[in-house]
Amino acid sequence: MINLLALLFALLLAGNGLYFLFHQHRPFLLFHPEQNSKLQTILRVSGICLLLLALLTLGAVLLNNIPLLVIALIGGCLGCLIPELLLIPYMNH
């Protein structure tokens, strides 16, 4: 069961990462990265990191390695939290 949930988590991480990468040059939600190169950089780096974390999670599931899976899940949670905190200063700009 945990492997199925981890796969779902990996899909969500990949989806968020791709969303960030595809929205570097167009507005989304309250943000306008097409007008700010620093915001584009945050989205690019965050998107790549989320994709790497998704691959790490997928690898942990395929290897059935519980310690690696725990590391991947904690990393994925931090990988989602940090970009949100970095985006706060760019709200309503």
C-alpha cells in the first residue's frame, strides 16, 4: 500500500515540477514570471528539483528500499514547501 501511495506522490511531484517548468514565461495564479527573471529562476530550479525528487521516489519504490523512500518522501515535502516560501515575496507584484 505504501508503494502505491509513494507512486502517487511521485506523480504529484512530477506534475508540480512540470507545471513550474512550463510556466516560466507565462502568468499563473498571482505570479508573473514573464516580467521577473528572478521568479523565472525560482520556477526553473524548483521544477528541476521536484522532477529529480519524483525520480528518487520512483527509484525508491522500484528498489523497495524503505530508508531511501523515507528520505525521498521527506525531501519531496521540503521540495514542495521551499518553493512556496520563495514565491511569497512575489505575490501581487
